[in-house]
Amino acid sequence: MNRSSALIKRQLRDNGVTYNIYADDSDKQRPWPLDLFPFLVSSEDWKHIEAGVLQRVRLLDTVMADVYGERRLLKDGLLPAALVQGHPDYLRAMHGAPPVGGAYLHIVAFDLARGPEGQWWVVSQRTQAPSGLGYMLENRLAVTSQFPRAFQAMNVRRLAATYRALIANLKRLAPGGPDAHIAMLTPGPLNETYFEQSYLARYLGVTLVEGSDLTVRNERLYLKTLHGLQAVHGLIKRVDDAFIDPLETRPDSRLGVPGLLQAIRAGNVLVANAPGAGFLESSALLGFIPELTRRLLGESLQLPALHTWWCGEPAALNAVLPRLGQCVIKPTYPWSLSRGTFDVGVGPLMSPEVLQSWAQAIKRAPDEHTIQAYLPPSQVPTWHDDHHTPRIVPRSAILRVFAVSDGKNSWQVLPGGMTRLVNASAGLASMAMGGSSVDTWVLHDEPPREDSGMNVGTSSGSTPPVPALVQRESLITSRAAENLFWLGRYTERAENSFRLARIILQTLNGDEAPSYSVLMWLGQLANSDGLVSGGTASPLDDRYEFERTLIRSLSDLNVSGVGYTLRSLRQAGAALRERLSHEHWSFIKEAEDRFRTDCGELLSHSPSSSDAIRALTHSSNALAGITGAQNDRMWRDDGWCLLFVGRQIERLTSLANALSLGFKTNAVHDAAGFAVVLDLFDSTISFHARYQRSSAIDALIEHVVINQQNPRSLGLVTQALTTRLQHLQQNERGNVEDLSLRLRVLRPGDLPGLCETSDLGEFSHLQGYLSQSIQTGNDLSLALSLRHFTHSGEARQSV
């Protein structure tokens, strides 16, 4: 069991499954916690849960239709206006705007607890942007990998068909029809559930977008792509309603899209869930659900909620105050910045003094407090993988189940759920408070039918006609294109920095003392590459102090060297999670994590150059994995093309600068400097194979500047850049400059000229070419940024 538990943790870690409790610029992420054992739900229990959840989602959709339509529930007093129009998440801007496709709710989550008698109770409901669908899939894959035989033998119900039904229905209801373009709106990489959003977008086959990727033109929603604006017909919303449109909600929001609500009102975009559903999440509404079910559906409530009292009603306030010690105190308007909100209080865990202070706070603002009966949830077996006393430990659990739309006014319940374990100290099932998750297996009386989602034949044995394939090139947002470009640049920059740092340390500690010119050159390279700060002593003055400073600076994030580059590489990769394979992302994380760990050990004592070289070598292996993933495992679209261009621009400018400084300092004429040039260009083996032990400068120039078989020569770099820029040019719209024409591709006949001496000095033509290459690389980077990364189309009128 301990081994299986460790394998699950390793799988989640390798797949990069995280939950960011406090996501910030330091990118500290908590690995997703998952218990070894699944939570088993019997077929009988599930039938009861399924029927109750379907009834509730029908009711909530009907309530929304009334609240944003006729408002009969408010007029008849079945719902207090304070809980609807007084709720900060009620959007007046959406009143009278029927939802595209006819349904307000497409994804709804319910948190359930099981009582001592086996009765299931609703604890809360999530209607705005419920999370968990992506984590459910990862939980299922991880746990079933450890218990495959049990999974088959217990007839566990599958999940995939429900996800397919959701995305098929969204396309069916969206204005674009079956070929509608669906996107998922995310708050971005710093959001606590960003992994899930990127994972789910990839699984569903939708485009993951941030607010800045979208724009509204003529009441229609568009995606800013590499080659222009592309229509978006449907949006799966993971941004809270308060932030989705700065023109009509919070004006300080940078997560939303200006004009989005107007595009929704015009009927040009389907949004799941419809904006304005946030008021349904108030726990205070749970107390009104039974009567609403009778009045609106003509049915009795099948799945009751825990007894709930809204303190805004005087009778409820007076009835519940004496029993605070047996209840949970919740905010009526959770997560609100304009109304009173607070962390949930659990009565049984409070002292009399704390309960008294709660009572006074409730009396001061009764409408802002909702009281719910406390139910100690039923417990599930979990595995405690302690090495000394491994054992089964019972833990209280809350089950979150999901209802998703599969047709007009039709929903189905996902046959499973995300079970969360209750944190003993907090008394709540909260991932942000250190809780953990459990996979949920819904058992079936019969083996599940194999459903691959593919039409494999008919009963008569005839083969059905093959439908026409609908192909759409993968859309690359301007933001993703920019991140891919810089992912390439940071990957190459990291490789160059690692190689240069290693070369400097090896040269300073080699058998042969480096010459004055080589020391000058190495000091200039370290400064220009950011390996040391500008005020660092030169190796000419104090070689030992320079070496110590370089080693200390390796992991310093305030210096634009190795540690800073690895952090930037990871941040660029984090913004592209939906486009990167698990292995690619794992290599990126491993490179930084391993280097940070090695540097921590390195700086814990007096560092030596051999220890530093060993740390650089360890992470270099991960960088090689990143390069392999980029070359062999990425789709060759224009986004990859920009990644490749970014790498080659970085290689061109970095190597041209290093070679230029080498000739300016005359270091290349020294045997040690000559060897450093070959090492910087990773060309030692190939050069000696072609020229034996020659130290001729013209041979060096031919090999690292002109030769187009050497992968790191400037000649091949410029040729590769020219080819990729020409490819991008083919997809450009209108008459725009062909950027590939800015590059000068050298030929073998250029060698004599590069070796000539002119009035400007020795190797002046070569220095001119190197300076031109550096300037061209920088100009290309700027031109690509202006052309592709800020594209939004022409705005002919205000929103």
C-alpha cells in the first residue's frame, strides 16, 4: 500500500497536478493531494443522488429564468429581495436577456454529506464557475492505475461519455452550430485551479483563453490570434461574474472582456454558465428550496439540504441564536467585497467566548449571516502511509457531484464526483485549508457498456458512409504566440548560460593558466550574459573573488543569470500548460527544482567550482529533455514556428556577441581562447574531426560562422531563421514586409572576405557581420512582437 501511495504521488507530481493555495510571483505550488483508496458509492445510493441532483438543477434553472424574467418569485414573496437583487452577484444588466440556447446553467456542482442514518444532505451548491471536473479525471487515472482489476470487477461507471455530452451540447446550442468555436475563459496561471483549467481545456478540445485574448467587435466575440480575429461562439467561464466585463461590472478588472455582456445580450455568444448565477450560491437560499420546488415544479424535494436559517428574518434569527454551538456560521454573500464576508465558523469547535462574539456580530448585521445545522459527515477509509505505522485511518468526507447539460433543458449527472476530506482542525472540506481529495467510484449492478464514442458499424454488418472530416487549424492566441516565442528564447538562453558558466569555471581552474586576454574575455562574457552583476570584480583583478561571486549568483533571482532564466522559462511554460505535454512540463519543472536544490546545498558551505559544475551538469540534462520535447513532441504549427524562431534569434545574438568579444580581446588567438570558442559553439568534436588539431583562425571562422552543417554555426542559424520566417510570411494577410529578407545568409565564398584586414582593423568585415547579426536579431524580435503579439484588429467604433 505504501508503494502504491508513493506511485500515485509520483504520478501526480510528474503530471504537474497542482493546487495553488497562495499563487504568487514566486510560483510556489502545492502538489494536488490524493488518497490511495477510492470512495465507493453503491448503485442504490447513486440513484437517489442522481434523481435529487437532476431535480435541483431543473429548479435552479427555473429560478434563474424567473429572477431575470418575470420576477414572480419576488412579487409573491417566495424569495426575499435581499437575497436576490441585494446580492452582489446579481447582475441587473442581464435582466430580460434570455440565454443563448435556452438554458442558464450548464455546469452545476453540489456538495453532499451523508448523515448517521445514511441520508444524503446538500451542504452547498456552486453555479458561477464550479471547479473539480479536471481534478476528477486526474484522480480517476491515478487511482485506477493502482487498482485496475478492482475497477473492472466492481463495474465502476465511466466518466468520458458525460464530458462528451457536455461539449457536444454546447456546440449544438451555440450560434455557430456543430462547428462552433468554444473557448474556456481562465483568470490565468496564478489562479489556484489553473492546472485543472488547462487540463480540462485540452481534454475537451477547447481553446484556453484569458480576457486579454478576446475582444468584442460589433456585439460579437472574437479571439485575437496570430493571424487575425477569429469568432468565438461559446465560452466556458472560469472567471467570476464580477470580473467578466469591466464596462458593466468591476471597472478595475483585467480578467474580463470589455463589451462581453452586450455580446451575450445580443445572442451572439453562449456562456456556460450564464452570467448572473452567482446569487444562487448563497447558503441562505437553501432554506427556501423546498417551497420553491413545490410551487415551480409541483414536486416534493427529493434531496434535502441541511437545515438552514437566514438571519435576515427576525424569527429565524431568534430561533437559531441559542443553538449557535451546534451550527455552522456562513456568510450570506460569500467572497463579496461590497457586503460583509468572513471565513466560515464551526460552532462545535468554538469556545463559549468565541461563540458570544459571533452572536454579537450576527446581531449587528443579521442579513449578512446564515446559520446551517452542523452535521459531522460520514467517514471514509484513507491510507496513512507512515513508514513506521502504516495503517487505515477514517476521515470525514464531503462529496461534490456535477450536473452538466446534454440538451435543451436537459441535464445528466456525472457518474462520479470529487470527494474532499475534512480538515480536522478547521472542521471543513477545503482544499485551501489543507484538505485532500479522494477518487469516487459509482458502482453499477452490471458491467458498463464499452463506449468509445466512435461509430464502428451497423447491425447488418454494412459499413456506414464516412462523414466528411471537419478540420480546424489549431488557433494560436497572440498571448500564446508570445509565450511560445519567449519559451524558445528562455530555453536557448538557459542552455547558453549553463554552458558559459561551466566553461568559465573550468577555464579558471584548468591545468593551464588562462592568458590576460582570455580572462578579460571571460569577464566580459559573464557580465553581458548576466552571470554576475555589473559591479563584480574582474577576473583580471581577483580571480578567486570573481569565481566565488559567479557561484553565489547562479541561483540569485535578482541577477539576470541562470536562476533568473530558469524562473522565466518556468513562468512561460506555466502559461502554456494546455499546449505542453506532461513530459515537457516535467522537464521544465525538474530543471529549476533540481538547480534550486543543488544551489541550496552548494551555498550551505564554502562552495567549490567542482560542486558548481556538478549542479550545472545535473540541470543541463533536464534542459536537453526540454529541447527534445520541443523538437519531437510539439505540433508543427505557427506557434511552434515562433518558438523555433525565438530559440534561433537567441542563439544568433548570444553566439555572435561572444565571438565578437573574443576577437576584440584577441582571446581567440590564444590556445585556451580558441578551445573556449569551440566549446561555446558545442563544436569541439566536429571541428577536430574536420580539421584535426588545427588552430587556424580561418578554419575556425568557416566552422562556426559559415558552415551550414554545424547546428550551432551562425550560418545554419541564419538559414534556419530564414526558412521559418518565410513560412510565417506565407500565412500573413495583406502586403507586409518579409522579415526573412533582413537576414544575411553567408556562403563558402564569403570566407576570404571575413578573414581580411581593412583600414578599420583586423577581421573588420567579420566584426561588421557579427554586429549586423546582433542588431538584426534584436530588430527581428521587436518586429515579431509588434506584428503578432499585440494584434487586436482594427477598431472602427467604440463598444
